[in-house]
Amino acid sequence: MDIIVDPLKHHYSEQTEKTGPIAFLLKYRPNPLMIPYQFLYKTISLPLLNDNTFVYPMYDSETYKLKAIYPLNPVMV
């Protein structure tokens, strides 16, 4: 008698959702101009085209909490 094990079930049970300001921005709204898909697409495609990626963190001036993250064009940095 063979036992069939679902390999995906094991991996999903071990994953935990990250918390924190960066995880929140990546999941919901990295900045006012982009949705998470656009931000991730940009930050992943830039090193493929230019061999580098830079991300600018913007902080709240009063609370000093992370407010937004913006991908920068490496050619302009």
C-alpha cells in the first residue's frame, strides 16, 4: 500500500505572514503612485536591465515611521 503525500500542503502549513512596516507597504500600497504588483515588477526588472536597483524609503517627518518606498532608476542615481 502506497502513501500519497501532498507536497504543497506541507509547505503552506509552515509559511507565516510577515509583519512590520515594509511588509505592510509591499502587501498593500508601497507608495501613492503604485500598486504592489507595479512596485515589485519595477524592482525586479531594473536589475535585469541595468544590473542594479535602488529603493528610496520615505519617512514621516513627525513620527519617523516608514511611509512609502519608491524604486529609483539606477541610471539616474
